[in-house]
Amino acid sequence: MKIFTKLTIGAIMLAGASTMNAQNRQDLLFLAGDALSYGWSLDDATALVATTENDKVYTGTVYLEADKDFKFLTTYDFGNKEFHSVSANATPDAEGNVSLMVDGDDNKIHVTESANYLINVDTESMTATIVKSKYQQTHIPFCVLFMVGSTFESNYSCDQGHIMRQSAEEPYMFTAKDEIMNAGIFKINWAIKGAGTWNGKYWYFRDTNDATKMILNADGDNQWEITTAGKYNVTANTADNTIRIISASAGVDEIEADESADAVYYNMQGVRVANPEKGAMVIKVAGGKAQKLIF
């Protein structure tokens, strides 16, 4: 169990007052079943996310084990509205489609090959499309990340965590675009319900030696800091555990480096540059500050 700051402990009390909010969220569709790495444990359940184009369509990529069951839930508790396959022991057809129904018999879905799958669920047409992802290099354990912290109006309410959307092409990449963030601190979790227990295994923390890196289940409660309120793009790479925090309005990297860290440089697209060329426009991050300059 991790040791949390007084600020975080106070936030636990605030979050506890709104534990039902995730049960009313319309932007998430939870996954549960033996086919998932966490099985039927809803503390660890990941969720498909409603698309920005159509809030009736949910999408995400996750690893599924062959010949094992799963289904879709609208909340992170059993006994509420669920989406089941129309037929028992359903498998996707040649196009990857499975017909769905609300509630009814507790029919499950399964795939015939273990792999990462891109899943799309249309709750209007009542169809799920489940096809193998082009990305198969590593197992993808979850479809979404959530940010909480004093940088947000919702503070540390896990149920109201701010979504980091998964890339369909690179499903280990998660991004929150044009996120309104106040001056303050934040951290990241991968499962809403489990994160509410404040167990460190659900949390990504800031590396104390390099603010561009994140550590899962780290000691302490090190968080990322935003010094200037505004809109930011936050991108987390769970393959190499790196993070980029870029001002969406000014285009300047606002990553807060540790005071003892050496200077690091980024180009204007936010890509880290080991050896900047003379005369190049770069962003220098050192001593807890970011500065745009000509190298």
C-alpha cells in the first residue's frame, strides 16, 4: 500500500461522496469475462470509450484469450444494464460482427484465436464488431486511461476521471487533447473502480528523476505538475512508460522536470531530440521549467 499526501487523503473523502457518478457515465462501456486478463474482477475492468463522432458507438483495443467468454456492461457493477449476444456462445462472423441484445439471457461472446482485438460496439444498431488488431507485438491489457488531480474541477474523484483515448493504430498510446487544466498536480489510473481503492497498482506516477517518464505502482505519490492554467495535450506511451504534456494553445512543452534532472530537448512537435542541431528551434526542459529557444 502506498503512502499518500494529505492533499490526496482529503481528496479520497471528496471522491467518496460521488461514487455513483461512474454508474451514470454515458461515455464508457465496461468489459468483463474470462477472456480478459483480469477475468470477472470489475475492480480491474477496462472500458470501451464512446467516439467523438457518435456517442452510441464505443471503441477500444484489448487482448482477448481464445474460447473464453466476455460481455459488455454499462456500469462497473453487475446487475445493471448489460449487452449480451443474441445467441449463446456467439463468435464473430466472417466480418467480425456479433448481434447484441439488452439484458435477456446471459449469453456471452468468445473469439477463436488469442490476440489483440479492435472492438466497436454500436448500441443503436445493436451490433459489435470484433476484428484482430494490426498491432500484435505486445498484449494490450486496457483500452483507456484516466487523469485525476487538483488540475481538474472534479479534483480526485476517480469516477469522474478525465479520459485519455487510445490510438487504434498504436493501442499502447493514450491521449487527452485540448484538456482544460488548472495550475495543480495530477496522476493517471487504468481502472476506475479499482483506482477508487487508492491501491498503487492501479496508478501511474511521475518518475522522481525524469518527469517525462511514468512508473506503475511506484512508491510515494509523485505527480505531474501544471504551473500555468490552459489547454493541454497529454500523451502517455504505456509501451516505454513515457509521457508528454504540451500546451495546446501555445505549442510549448510544459512538462515539469525534476529540479535535479539534466536538461532535455524537444522539437516543436514535442518529440525528444538527443542532439539538437545548431540554430534549431527547440523546447528546453530543466530545473522544473520549460523554455522555447534557438539552440
